[in-house]
Amino acid sequence: MFWKKKAQDGGSVQPTKQVDSNPFSDEEARDFLVEAERILLKPDAMQQAAGVPLTPIPLREMLNVDVMDAANALAALLQGPNGMYRKTAAFAFGQLGLDDEQILTLLENQKNNETAKGNIEAIEAAIAALRLVPRRTGSAELHRRRVVENLYEGRAWDAGLPQQ
């Protein structure tokens, strides 16, 4: 689930689920590329042993230099040993919006091999988002992030999105 932290009067921070009719108030949807980038810039020993590469530059910069290198780094993360990192990679693929047949096949294969329910749901959300709002249609990255989040949370894919 996606959680926001909301400060209470006493100054403590409590996790609260967002329940507005518009799931996207003024806050942006989670940026999965940033999360994946943090992992790929400093993978732990277990990730490196499993073949997750240390990326020499941030993922967003890699996308500007060589999209395939960035996709391959995310693919290694998607297939790595850490379940939370696999989920992050799945969401990041949905956010990227690259609906290349190789990426869709990779996601489908990973879904078939995945055992964690939340990760399977994340992969399904990414695949659906890639089919609904791929980058090639001109969809904005923020729009794709929101679609992935909506699908994962079980909302209509376009809930809270501005009309295009």
C-alpha cells in the first residue's frame, strides 16, 4: 500500500492511508525511478552477488545516454534476491512507460516466477500501465506513476487524473 505520513498536533508522525476522493492531492505520486536509482547507485553485497550492477551514473541520466543500459539495470533489480527491490523495479518499469516487447516479456516471465503476492500485483500493475499509457503515446511520467499506483491500489486506472 502507498502511505503518506501526516504530522499530528503533538508533533509525532503517524502513517495514514490517503482516502480522498481524489487520491492525488497536491502531492506527487511516488517516484519509483528515484527509489530504484538509490538502490542501483549503492547495491548491497547480496545484490551485487546476484548480478545487480553498480550503476556508474544515476538512472535518469542513464536513460538519456542509453535506454537499454538503464532497462538492463532495472531488469537485474527486478530479478534480484530482495523482494522489496523487485517490487520497486516493477513499478519503475511501469513509470518509464517503455512498452517494448522485450520488457513486457521480461515482466510476464518475472510474474510467473515471482512468489510474493505484492510483487505479482506490482508487476501486473506495471504491465497494465505499459499497455494503457505507454510513453510513445505522449503520456507524462507523473501520469504514468499515478496510473501504476491506481492499478496497484485497485482503483480505476484513471482515478484522480486530469482529463486529457
